[in-house]
Amino acid sequence: MRFYSTNNPEITVTTEQALFHSMPADKGLYMPTPLPHLGTQFFDDISGQSLAEIGFEISKALFGDEISKADLEELTHRAFPFDTPVVNLEAGRMAVLELFHGPSLAFKDVGARYMAALMSYYSKRSDKEINILVATSGDTGGAVAMGFHNVHGVRVSILYPSGRVSDLQEKQLTTLGGNVQAFEVDGSFDDCQAIVKQAFVDAELNAQLSLSSANSINIFRLIPQGFYYVRAYGQVRNHQKPIVFSTPSGNFGNLSAGVMVQQMGLPVDHFVAATNLNHVVPDYLTTGTYIPKESVATISNAMDVGSPSNFVRLSHLYGDNFNQFKANVSGYFYDDDATRAGMQKIYAKYGYIACPHTAIGIMGAQDFLVESKQNSIGIALATAHPSKFKPLVEEVLNLTVDVPERLAKLADRPKHSIFIPAQYEAFKESLLQTVA
């Protein structure tokens, strides 16, 4: 398996180089080449397989002989001691894929834990400390913090927008200590992401520190996210209906992962890109013109991204062909009032408590199924446990949301973060002080 830059497909790097040097020097993004085709027999045999077993089989196809089968099996089972169940809302018509059964109660546990296991495997060959830089709009930071906490040879720096993450999300970022340091940025997620991207192309900083990313900038955050699309298919294939996945979308890594496994052979009929008021991709699907914008703060804060970096990956997957992109993906977006109303309707109709992001995914699936008039099964990705947005969910639904113990125990821990302006030099100075 090799990886090319979206800015220069002629130059490729190894798995280890793409893993630890997350962003090419030409400021592109890495993509795998060639994508293996898994074959119909693979998908016919997966109904009873767990997430870990599916991850192992796909990893074998990707890595070949680069990593031994024994090491890959240990790696994937260590990364995924939890499952990603499909929960029916309306049998044979509407379901949710629950991705919040990992330690941080969010879908990003899948990518973060796989990356941590893979980095641990490779770092055993070297004594050099790796410095992970992560920008988060909410869930990525918690998943990375927990996935990499106390991993030998790795330090983690997490940048998050001040006042734009939930209280419990912030606790996940700022209370672990050890090898995890939080930077509270006086700005937006886009500001945090811009700082991280600038760090990766700062020659002076890279000469002093070995930098890597656990954001979806890093292709190995995306690759394992494809595993749960395959796991979902294994749980619903008995319905023998076309499958539509509705993906709540912010930086568009999750949707990119779905399209990637589709191109590896997963039978997916269509994707829905469901967003909030940060709807540059749905706009693109309407107009054919991609125009990044300043992000807008919403109650579905993990999707508050005005310039999604993974759009370039989606474009590459479709060969920069707008018609192919539009034929395979439909875009829907919802403002905060519509999101609140959707949460209420979902609870009234199905008795299901959805966080605002999951509600947007469900609404996107529902609207597409109605408008397309297809006899398909819609699967919305439930990206976070509702307790991560406890005050909002309780206010909207007028009920009490129980907080799982692994999250509740963080509530009384003191917050430790470094407050910085949304300026690269301020972050660089603070980072060098923390690692000195």
C-alpha cells in the first residue's frame, strides 16, 4: 500500500511515512493507492462478524505483508473491544448505526484507537517521541485524548475553540493530564485547524519536533471509519434492500471513509451528507461551485466547519467529476430550530433520544427516502451519545438523560488548559514551552 498527495499523485510514500507525517510537504492530503477490491464473497460472509473481525480482514487487504497477520489481529482487537450496533427505528426502512459505545462515547473512538494502536506498533521500532497535534470541534479531541492517553512515546496537543464545545466534551479534553495537553483557542474550529495545518509546514518547528496528526488530516483516522459502514451492512443485508447511509458531516472525513469502502466493493446505493448551517458541500451539490465560508456556531457544534479539509479527498474519490459526485451523494442541511424540532419528532415517533448531530443524520435520511421515493433502508450514523449534550437534549426533550459512568466521573475533575489567541506564533511558542 502506497499513499499519494492530492496535490501531486506522482509522488508516493510508505504506510509508516503517511501515518507519522500526516500532511505532505506540498500541503495536499494523503490518499491510498491502489484501493483493494474486497470482492462479493467477502461481503456475503460478514453477517456474524464483529467490528474487530471486519477491521482485521480489511486491514489485511490494505497492508498485505507489511504487518504480520498476528500483529494485525492483535492490533485491531485491541483497538475495538466494543461494537457498533444497528438499532432499528422502523424495521426495514429506518435505522441508526450507533457509534458511541467506545470510551469517549463518540464515533471518533474508532479512528483514534486504531491510529493509536498502529502508531504504537511502529513506534516500538524507534525511541523518537511523536507529537500529535489535533484540532477539534468537539468529539475528536475527547476520542484522541482517551485513545492516546499514556501511550508510550507519544505526546498529544489538542486545540479547541473556546466556548464552542459542550461542558462534558471540554472535560474530556482538559482533565486527563499526563501526555495530553489542551490548548483553548480564542476563535473557531477553522482557526484551530489552520494553526495545526501551519504547524505541519513550519520547517523550523518540524526540525525540533516529530509532528503527526490524529485529525482526519491523517488518512489513518479515516480508513478505520470505513470498517463500521461494512459492519452496518453485515447487520442489515438480510433485508435485501438498497442501502442509503446518512452521515452527519462537518469536516467530511466520515463521508470520505464511507465512499472509500464503497469503492472497495461495499454495496451502498447512496449517501446523504447531512449538515447544519455550515452547508458548503450541500451548496456545492446544488451549484457545482465549492465556496468555503466562515464557520457558523450552532447547537450541533461538532459540525461547525466552514472549510472542510476532506472535501478534496471526496473530489479525488470521484475523479474531480461533479456529475459522479452528485449522482452518489445528496446534501441536506438544517438550522437550529429545525434540529430541535427534529429531535422532538424522532423521540415522539420512535422513542429514540438523539443528540443534535444524530438528529440531523436521521432527518437527512428521512427526507431523502421521501423525496427519492425509493424502497431503500436508510441508516443514519448516530455519532455521539446524547449525554455528551445533556443540557441541550434535556431542554429540548424535557426529560433526564443518564450519563454513563465513564463520562460522569470526569464532571468533577479540574480543567487544565492553556488559553491562547487564534494566532499561530502564540501556539508555537506555547507548544515549545510544554515539550521543553
